[in-house]
Amino acid sequence: MTWHRNDTRFGFERHIRGATAVIMVGLIGWVGKTVNDLQTGVAAMQVDIRNLGERVAELRVGEPDLYRRSDAARDMQHLLTRISEFVESVRDVRHRVDAIERQQP
């Protein structure tokens, strides 16, 4: 059998090639858009990571200003000592007042 330009098989093959080309162009466009979207997302994440790195660096620099548990324990011990001293001085004053009241008729 010989192939002619007007043969239905040739026309069908041409349509299939055209449809395949349209599908390929669509897929290439979709892949391009997806890659572009991913690059945009990666760029945004890089900015976020850079900002987080700067914040961590700021925290490390400001670390001496942090109030640690050991600092709190030391301060609490100091306050408890001062309170004990105050209670002792109040007890002393009360004993003196009691002694003075006993001396008076």
C-alpha cells in the first residue's frame, strides 16, 4: 500500500503528532513554573534562615545579660539571709520591749 498526503492514516498521524507537541509544550511550561515557584520558596527560606542566624547571634552576644537559674538561686539565698537577719533584729527588739515592760510597775 502506498502512502498519500491525503490518506486518512497520514492525517491521523499528523493530529497525534500535534497533540503530542501540545502536551509536551504544556508539560515543559508546567515544569518551568514549578521550578520557578520552588526557587522563589527556596529564596524566601534562605532569607528566613539568615534572619534566624542573626537572631541566634544576637542571643549569643546578649547571653551575659541572661538571668540564669544559678543567678536566681544566689539572689534567693541573699534575700533569705537578709530576711533572717531582719527577723532576728525584730526578735531582739521584741525581747527588749518585753524586758522594759517587765521593769515598769
